[in-house]
Amino acid sequence: MMGKLKNFVLWNYSRETSVYVIFCLLIVAFIFLTPKSWFDGHGIIATRTELVIVKPREFPVNTDFLQRRVREITGNSEAQLVGWREIKTSDGETAYEIEYR
């Protein structure tokens, strides 16, 4: 029994053997019979984003303003706002970490 396991792990079988054929059939069956739902990605699709930190100076914190501010700071008129979150600086001031692509 140990010899057969060793042969299987180290793959000492040639292409003409029945073990090789059965193993290949198992691989093909797995490829074609596996449900697609096993491989569906339910996570967030990775995109390349960058961060900008903005300190508020008497401005309204809304999407339109932050979108314009990111475009001004980066110089990229095509920059799209992905999201933002409020953070505290080491001085205790409120700032906004803005994610864009």
C-alpha cells in the first residue's frame, strides 16, 4: 500500500497506464463539472486607487465639493471620487482621507 501511495505522489506512471488515464479524466471532470458558483468572486474588484488627505477650511463636506477638490489637487480632470473617511491628525484636527481613481 505504501509503495502505491509513493508511486502516486511521485508520479512514477507512464502515459500508457490506466492510472494516468483515470487521473486525467478526473482532472477534466473537475474542470467541466464544477459549479460556477464555487469560483464566483464575492469580494470587491481590485482597482488602482490613490489617496489624498484634505483638511477642511470652512467648506461643506459633500461629494461634489470633494470631487472638485481632488481634481484641483491632483491636476487630473478625470479623477473619480471612490470614497472618503474622516480622520484625526496628530494635532487633533479633523481631516478627510479621500480615495480616488
